[in-house]
Amino acid sequence: MDEIFTRIANRVSLWAGQAGTFILALTIIIVWGVSGPLFQWSDTWQLVINTGTTIVTFLMVFLIQNSQNRDAAAMQAKLDELIRAVDKARVGFVGIEHLTEDQIEKLRDALEREVKATGDRQATADETVERLLDRT
């Protein structure tokens, strides 16, 4: 079941992200809007677009979440492999995505303090951003 859903989600995600799909959706909205006078701006006329967009949005939320979950898991696996492969990297960082938000925040604060304590000029994001901006 998971494999079938993944295949469907991949295909729909690829299709939904195309310019042609956007143009199709825009065309549907324009046709609907232009047809308003023909249907005398009726409740049924409004219900058609409201129901259609609600159904599409509802289904797309699940497909987008599935894609994001798979992308995040793949990225995490790649980062874990890099941590494992680099000699000086701390393997204790593998799997930290499973920590709570508070634990990750404490870890990040500790790492920032550690970097600042070493006197590294790349210690803060602000300094790094400033150097990048100076290059442009």
C-alpha cells in the first residue's frame, strides 16, 4: 500500500508542479468567473467552485505532506551519512531530529557557545551573512 501511494504521490506531485497545471487551474477559475452572469451568480454556481477547490486542497495537503516527509527523511539520511563519514564529526549527532524542540534548541545554543569560545570568525550567522553580502 505504501509503495502504491508513494508512486501516486510522486506522479501527482510532478504533475501538480508543472506550469501547464497552473495554467489549467487558472483557466478553470477564469471560465468559472466569466460564467457567473450565465448562471446569475447562483448559489449552485458558487458551490461548484467552493466544493472543487476544497476537495483539491484537501487531497493536495496529504500529497504535499507525504513528499515533504520523504524529502526530509532522505536529507536526514544523507546528513547522517556525512556525519558518519567525516573523521572529526561527532557521531552523536546522528538521529538528533528525533529530539524534542527544546532539546534541539539547547543543543544549538551549546554549539553556538562552543564555536564562539574557540574565537572562530565564522561563529555567527550574522557575520557569515555580512561577509557574503560584502562579496556581491
